[in-house]
Amino acid sequence: MGFGVIKLASLIIVMVIFSCISSLFLRYYTMKPEYFLSIHCKSSIDSITQVFFDTGSGFNQVDSSARQVFSSDEFKELTFFLPPRRISRLRLDPLPTEGEFQIREAAIVRSGGPNGEHEILHRINLEAFSVTTDLLISKSQSGISLKSVKGAVDPISEISLSQPLDDWDLTDFLDREFLTKAFLLFGVLAPVVLVTSHPGKRSPVVRFVLAGNQINLQRGQIHLSDPDDCYRDAPTDTLEDIIFRIERGDKWQAVLREQFEEKHNWLYRVITSKSRSLFLRQRKIPKRDHALDIGAGWGQFSIPLAKTNQVCSLEPTPERLKFIRTVSRQEGIHDNMSFLGADYLDVEFQTKFDLILCIGVLEWVGCFRKAIDPIAQQRTFLKKIKSDLKDGGRVIIGIENRVGLKYLLGVPDDHTGLSLVSCMRSDMAKKLHEEQTGEELKCFTYTMREYEEMLVEAGFTQCLFFAAFPDYKLPEKIFPVHGKQCSLNEYLSDGNRIIEHNGRDGCPLAEQDKLNSIYSTLASKKVAHNFAPSFYIEAS
């Protein structure tokens, strides 16, 4: 195989270490006894109760345990698996919607006690339960009561710990089963590693044809083409300077802060704010999906998504694509990404994707191709997305609503800067735009019903809508739409206010009272979501 003695010895040592660590990992998840959070409780509704445990990475979906709970008048024990790691905090999400969840007692327990019973390690004082959002807590005769408020979006209760949970010992894992697994893993890994470690080319991640050329784009690689026209929100030389400083070692967030925070605050917020990718976090995108980010911009979705998935960032503007690649290197996720500089409609993908992102792109599709009807171009664009998805794959779209209430009240359109033009039907919008500018209107947005019709025409069979406030660019509240129902109506009817901004510069609108007055009326008729400023759409 051409390996030197030193290299071969190094590989063997690495395989031994890996086998031991992997065996320890497997033993960790299969060992007895197991540790649990035990809660004696009852619920007024059928729901899913979820416990999160902070092992050093904060609260996240990976470090959590969920159980089905059924409505009952009797207290029953729910047990939530806890990993044998140091746990600094616990969080309980009792109910996803309005209801009551009563707790009689809670404790940290482990299996392996006498007669198969749980051994109690720590009893949890019920006063340790505190609420953070969308919950009311009160004492009851039997313990405590957690009530989800009407219109609750994410009811959360935290469990205070007097000291971190750390009752387990590494030596619990080092037994005969550990050694057996280690030897078995070494026997399986040795031939595989020796064969795959032979020098050779890595398998390409993304295959496509562009300008008649077959291209295999591997992990970490970039392919650039010269665009005829593309969107720029910062000068080329500014971006090149930013890239130079990041490659020199400056933190990319600090470079952007210095460059844009004062002079171009809206752009700075759109690039750096974590709320930009809020929808992805709420939708809990599966790990290890293969995703295509069309019009990736500054990488606001590509970068966080690539931390757990393989992502192809497609961005026609060359310097923005280079920025994404540079940031990915600094973030240590370069090998989880590939970088393609091209117009999406020019690329004939042979690779199929689990997920395609189209955030702030669909409305612009018709703007960069001359002599082609822009609306027809948008429909072609959606059909191509459908053809580039795997069976069961989905697209996520972020886009404005042409009849968003603020636009109907005269707030300038985010794209044209004109008032009371883009909110019209396409024929009237074209006429008004040409009268006011002397140019053809090529940027179009639509209503929720119109988006659904376009997606169905493109071949999608399921369309989920989410009303985003103040918009999809920097969402603070996202409300799912179920048929003609949407929790936004309850949220507004309960007296909550919506604070909206101008989508061109992020400045708060002056007529907030007028907006909220009309929203309140629309909510009373259960139709406020139809007039949301923008939507996220998930179609499959």
C-alpha cells in the first residue's frame, strides 16, 4: 500500500485510541444503571413534555429528552433520561399550548436499585421551579401548578440546581463490555482505515453542468463564474478589504462591526443578527442534510446551517461568496461547505438536495435577465427548485407579502422604494411603476394564496406558511398558519402589540398605533395573518 513504517504505526495508534474512545462512547449510552429526572405529574391536555439539560453547550434539541403525556386526573411518574455528564442546569417545557401541568414531586434517580426500583439521588424542592416565558406558576395542595397562558408560543420553566449534577464516575464504564467493544471496533476499523487512507481524490459533493462543462465541486472548493449582472449592497473594494482582514486573523464579527455598525447599521444588523436565522432554529432542521442555499448573500443561513449539515452556498456576487468561504474557515466548518458562484438558473444540477433555501431571492429572480417575462421567470425558478430536490425534500422561502398591512397604508416597498405600487395586482403594478419610473417592473411579490398557487403549479403538494414580524429579514415573532387559523390572531386579540419597521432601512414606523388598531380589528375577524408583512414558506 506504500505506507512507511512510521505512518503505519501512527495509523495503528490512532485506531487503537479511536476504538477505545468509541467503545467508551457506546458503553456510555448502553450502560446500566441509567440516570433520570423523575417527575410525578398530571396534565389537563394531551401533549409532549420536554426536558433540556445543559452539559456545557446551553439548552439545545440534542441535549433533551421528550415524553408523551396524556390528560389525567391522577398523578403519574414521567422519567426523562439524563446523560452521565456534568449537568449545570435543567429546563422543563411542560406544555406547548394552553393548559395546566401539575407537579407533586421531582427527583434525580437512577436505575439498578433493589428489586428493580429507582435509587433516589436527589430530591428536588418544588420551589426550585421557576418560569421564564408564557407560564404562570402557583402552589397547589398537592405541589405546584404550571399554567400555559393563552396564546403561548414557547412555555418554559427552569429548574434551579443548588450544585451541578455529577454523580457518575468514568470508572463505571471501564468493564469487560468496554474491552469487548474496543477489540471488536478495532477489528472492523483496521481494514477500512487502511484502505480509505490510501492517497486519492475525495469524492465530489456537488455535481453539475455549467456553460456546457461538467463540474465536480468537492468539499471546501469554490467555483466562480463571471456574472453578467448581480446584486451588491456594499462596494467590491470594501468587501475585499474585509476579506483581507479576516484572513489576516481578525474576527469577522469585529471587522463587520467596525465597517458597518455606525455607517450602515441596517446592513450590519441583517448580516450579523442571530434573529436572521431564527426560523431555522425554530423548525429544527435535521442534522446531516445536504442543503443548497440559493442567493446565500453574506452566509447568514449557510454558516449556521453548515455547523450540522453539508451546505452548498450559491451566490452570484463573487466577493460575497469569497466572504462566506473566508468566514467558514474561521468558524472551522470549511469542509462542510462548497461554494458556487453562478446564476441558479444557469446551473444544471445532477446532485439532488434534502433542503433548498431561497431567502429573499424569489422576488428578485426576474431582475437580472433581459427580454424575459419576470413572472414567468419566477415560475420557472420554482419548478427548477422542485426538480433539484430529493424525493421528500423541501424548500424554505422567505419573502414579503404584497398586501402586508404596512404596504397597504403606504409604507414604501422594500425593493422598489415606491408606495402603493407593488401591493397592486401585477398588471396595475406594472402600469404604475412605468408611469413613475419610466422603467419596467421586474420585482414581484404576492399574497399567501398566490404563493400557494405558484408552488402547486411547480409540483409541490404541501405548503406551510408562517407569518413573520416585523419581517423575515430580522424576525422577532413567527406564527404558523394552519389553514385559516393562525395564533397571531389570538396574540393580537390579547392586547399584544406588533412593532413594525421600514424594510429598506430598519427604522421603526411612525404610525405604530394606526397599524395596531387595524391589526386588532383584523384579528377579531381571524384574518390578521393574511396581512402580515412577510412570510416564511416551507414547501415539499
